[in-house]
Amino acid sequence: MADENTGATGGGANAAFEGAQRAGEAMRASGQRVADQTSSLGVAMIDQAQANAEQAFAALRAAAQAKDLSDVMRIQGDYLREQGQRSMNQAREIGELIMKFGRDAVAPMQGGGKSG
């Protein structure tokens, strides 16, 4: 009788241990996804900053070679219009990355991230 109780208790302990082990593995995998996505977000932001700097220097070069003030004003206006569009596109890109990051972070809590 005592052996039966010990066996049942041992089985429960094994099940608890296995559950904790699975939870630990899921947390580790989730942590890796977070690290990967954080890296992707950082790279995207660096790429955007580089593109912005390149465009700014291109506009400065063009303005330095302008023939007159009206040409400088046109170059500046074009740059500002393009930069406004670039900023909206970049904000959308970063927003999408952040939303994906959030969805992926919540997915393990909603059944392992697998959809049926």
C-alpha cells in the first residue's frame, strides 16, 4: 500500500517536473525570439537612419551646386516632401515590426503559437 502511494506521488512529481521542463523550454524559445526580433528592429532603425543621412547629404550636395536661390528652394522643398514620405513609411515599417513582436510574444501564451 505504501509502495502504491509512493508510485502515485512519484508519478505526480515526474509530471510536474516534465511540465516545468516544457515551460522552461518554451520560455527559452520565447527569449530567443525576443532577442531575434529586437535585433531585427535595431537593424531596421539603423538602416533607416543611414538612408535618411544619405538623402540629407544628397540634398546638401545638390543645394551646394544650385545655380540660384530658387533652385536651392526647390531642392529643399523636394527633400522635405520626400523626407516626409520616408518618415511615414519608416514609421509604418517600425510599427509593423513592433506589432509582429507583440503578436509573437503573446502567441506562446495562447497555445504555443500554433494556429489550427
